[in-house]
Amino acid sequence: MQHTELRLLRLNGIKNMKFFKMLVLSGAVFGASIAQGSFASAADLTAKSVVLVHGAFADGSSWSKVTPYLKKAGLDVIAVQNPLESLKGDVAFTNRAIKRAEGPVVLVGHSWGGMVITEAGDDDKVHSLVYVAAYAPDAGQALGDAAKLDVHPAPGIAALKQDEDGYFYLTDDAAAKFFAQDLAKEQTAFIAASQGLLNSKALGEPVTKTAWKEKPSFYAIAGDDHMTPTALQREFAEKIGATSDEVVSSHAVMVSNPEFVANLIIKAAK
């Protein structure tokens, strides 16, 4: 035995070299089992891809913190850039992404994106749906009907501004106070600067299909939401029979709690 080994053994209080080697070996086996377990969990996934649909006053970058978790789990990811001009147009953009993605697909929608995935999720390639602080309308309902503002007033909706061409937007102050109040000032400033404006004409367009009636559905509830009120989200989750989970979060839950959202998406992929 080398002098260095003897010194190490004495320092650690280990007299028996055989026992020492056994500890090292068991540690190697344990590490290998962890690695094998991570591959096994990826193999457990039924879905191959995730299509992410952003909401109003956001864009595809809103999923930037969620995407790495999904990639690490072995899922391909496409984040749709919705024009927010119309429900029909956003559904068409989403359908193209679904067509490009390897199936089966988990279709995810945030906020207004819930309207989109309710319609687009009827595609045969879609394996399951994930609503993230999102609207889950019935067939024939437009956003105004699904929002139930008379029952669930939303301070963030009341704070919206409309330009001369009929597009709704959030001011910097409204984004910080109502959309993403749990994020740093720099993050809310970027959200306001990069937001997609919603054409007011889209609000009156009803969905014609309700994919959640046919597909397994999941719901990530934002517990401190001033845009899509938390109580309304709970109603949606119960109505569509979703597997749901809740976290204390602003409407920007995929930014403030990306791992929470990603875990639910991965669950939907199994």
C-alpha cells in the first residue's frame, strides 16, 4: 500500500482498504443507476414534441425559461410566433407548427393561447393539452364569453389601452403591476417592450371545436393572477376535467416559475 493511501485512510478513520474500495464501488454503482434512471424517464415519454403557444401581450420568448427543461427531458420544442390578428390566423400558425413537429405532440397554450389550442388541438397528432393560466372555452364561445368579466373582474384587463387601429396593449406600469408583478423590474420592462398587441376583432371570434373534450388535459394555475383571475382558472380546470397544479404566481407563470410549468408539460407527455 502506498504511503499516500495510508495517510488518506488514517485521515478518514478507515482502517480497512477493502472496505474503502467497496464504498467507492457502491458509489459508482449508485451514480450509474441515477444516469440509467434519467434515460428511463425520457423513454417513458409518449409524446415526442411540444408546441408552445403564447398569449396576448407576449411573444415566443416568453417560453425561453421553460424550453431547456423540456429539451433536457428529451422533447423537441417549437414555440409559435402568433400574429394575434385573429383566432383563425393564430390557429393556422399553430396548425403549421403541429404539422412540422414530430408526433405525438403536447400542445400548450398560455392565456389567449388557450383559445387557440382548444381549436387547434383537434389535430390527430395532438396527444394532450396543457393550459397555462389560459382560457378554456366551450364551443361557440368567444374570448369575451369565456372571460366572464361580470363574475370575475380582472384588474389587468381593465387597465388595457387601445390604439387608434383597435389593438390592445399594456403600458409599462400595467405590465409591472398586473401581468408580471412577481418579476424584476428589468424583466417586466422587456415584457412590455416585446409584447404582441391583440387585435380587438379577435375577441369576438368563437371557437368551433373543443379539443379538451377528446384529449387528456392539464392545467397550470397561477395563484396570484390579475389578468386571468385565479378563481376563473380553477373553474376552467374543473370544467375540462384537467389534471391541475397551482403555484403562487403572476400571469407570467412560465417566466417566474418555469420548472413548475415544465414539470406539468412533461407529465402531459407521459
